[in-house]
Amino acid sequence: MTIRATGIAWIALIAMTSGTVNVLAADIASSGFGLSAFSFNAFGTVGEVHSSQDQADFSSSVFVPNGAGYTRSWSAEVDSLIGAQGSARITPALTAVIQVIAEQNHNGSYAPHVEWANLKYDFTSDISVRVGRSVLSSFLYSDTRNVGYTYLWVRPPVEVYTLNPDSSSDGVDISFRFHPGGMIDTVQGFLGQMDSSLPHNLGASQARNSWGVSNIAEYRPFAIRVAFQTTHLTIPSSDSLFSAFRQFGGQGNAIAERYDADRKPDALEQVGATYDSGHWLLISEWCHVNAHSFIGDQTAWYASAGYRIGKFTPYLTWSVVRAFGNTSPGLTLTGLPPAAAGFAAGLNGALNSLLESIADQRNVSAGARWDFARNFDFKLQFDHIRLGAASSGTLINLQPGFTPGGTVNLFSANVDFVF
């Protein structure tokens, strides 16, 4: 594998960041505040991904314009990122946190963006409230979704984690922690909203009136998480297509009402569990999402097993996402004038192209993690993805020569770090 100039640039950026963090820590200590009042951390991933599919790109996010496959056979953009987090204890009960990440953005740039920026107030050691931009806790690894060092795989299984690509929310959340019988049980609720920019000049998705609850129960090597979230989702870029459908009267209005993403309720249900004995690491999550629009109705799950042998942890993962209703007959062409029938057929084709993007695929992956140095790991992973017959799966940037269905093979190599 050849590391291109982008890879070298990432390595240089990591070196500079680690040095900056150490200097900042030294400056804070010498100022008299001490590290108990301020803390800084850095994290990141340098990775390369190869895809066998040359008519579409593999990516772990719908918010980026390209990835591995069509754009580049080998891509550093899929997993590579660098981030920093700082916190300041303003009073014994009040803490400010900011997290900034540089990764591929919707426009292809790598300008840093603010992932978290919030104030947290601890009423007691077990009751707290946060206000501002905070993590959107949809999955087991939501809190550390961007910190590759904290999880087993090269990336969390995309079959589950792309069901809610938003990773943060602007609003308020409250957390209660209980200690029944040696267990740690944490209940969290949130209320917020979020705008996320889409690639290819498609504007932004808008999540409004978002709220959710979750419960995490931890007991010895076990942890179980259950969550429910809902929002009203709007994607303005689809408006012109469904306005055209409405020109066909009753059946066109019915199609537009069914698929248009205009303040539609989008609900997510999740259950996940982990078991970590020290040697064995077992992880599984199940998730169901229904967006009541062309975004789709999907159920996904994965099961993963790893075994630690010293500093090496080989692992296997089986993951599935199923789509319900990713094709539509569209408008009835019978009885329409030739010109109108041709226009209607084009609308039907555009709608089904949208529905093909509802992920439906199976994935078998095998990999290994090597913790080769303090705060560093090296991971290799192979994925064999089988797409649903009428689906492009989680692939993006589809080209005219792309055909739904088939298989995709991925090879990934990552180095993760934390400081």
C-alpha cells in the first residue's frame, strides 16, 4: 500500500497537534490554575480504504461528497480525522466543554467544525444537566464515535451507525445515575434540534422538535443500552421532485405525501449490549428507524466477537440492514397523453433512484487490532458486502454505470491515537 501525500500530511498534523497539547498543558500548569481546572486532549485516525466498486464510493457518512471506489481506488478521506477537546471547570459544579474536529466536510474541504460546545452543571454527583451542542446518544459508541482508539473495529458497523448520521444536537439534556445492588444505571433525556449540510449543493437537512430518552445499565462485565429518539425531519432538496408529482392530481399528491421529507416524523429505537471479560469482547446492537419519507423504513443489527491475545485482538463481525419498501410503482402511465406519460415515467425513475439509496445490505468483516504503543493502535479489516437486489446499500456518489445489487470488497488499514 502506498501512502499518498494526504497520508503524510495527516501524520505531520498529528505530530504538531500532540506537541501543541503538551505545550498547552505545560503553560496551564505554570499559570497556577492547574490541570484540575483545565484539560486538553487530542485524538485522531490516519487511514486508507480500498474498494472494489469503481462506479460508486464507499463512505461511513452521507454528509460527504466522496470516498473509496469511484473517486479514488485508495482513499484516506473515509476514516481519517483529527480532533481536540478542551474542558474548563468554572466552578466546582459548572464545566464548559468544546470539541473541534477536522475531517472531510460536505464540500470536500477539511475546515474544522465544532462538534460539541456546552455547559454542564452537576446538581449532585449523579444528577447533571447540559446546555449547548452535545453528543446525540443514539448508539452504544455515540460518545466516542469519532475516537477510533476507543472501539474494536476500524469503524463502527455502517449498517447500524448510518441509520442516524447526525452525531450531535443543539439543545439541553439531563442525566440521572442510580446505583441499585452494585449496578450503575444511567437515565438520560434530551430536547434539541440540528442542521446538517449535505454534499453536492443539496442544502441542509433540518431536524426539529427532537427529543429522546435512553437507559444504560452496567453490571460487572455487562452493559445494556436501550434508547428511543424522534425528530421532525426536512430535506428541502427533494421539494422540486415532489412538487412535480403533485401536478398529476390525486395519485401524484398521494405519492408526494408518502415520500416527501417535509417535517416528517423520524423515529429511532435501539437496543445494544456488550460483554467484556478481559479476553472475550462481545458486542451487539439492534436498531429500527422509520422516517416516513424517501429516507426509508429500516431495521439493522450487528454481532461482533473479539478475543484479546496480549496486544492483539482479532475479531469477526456480521452486520445487516434491511429496507422495507425501497421501490415504488409511481404514477400510473395508462391513459396519459404521450408527452405527459414520458414526463411521468421520468418522475417515476427519479423516485426509484432515491429509494435505491435506502440501504439494504449484508456485511461479513474480519479484522485485527494491535495496540503497538501507549495510546496508539493499528487495525486491519476486510469487509465483504452483499447489496440488496434493488439497493445501492450505503454507497454514495453513484455513477451512471452503477447497477444495484452485487458485492463490494473493502480493505482498510488505520492507525488511531489519543493524547
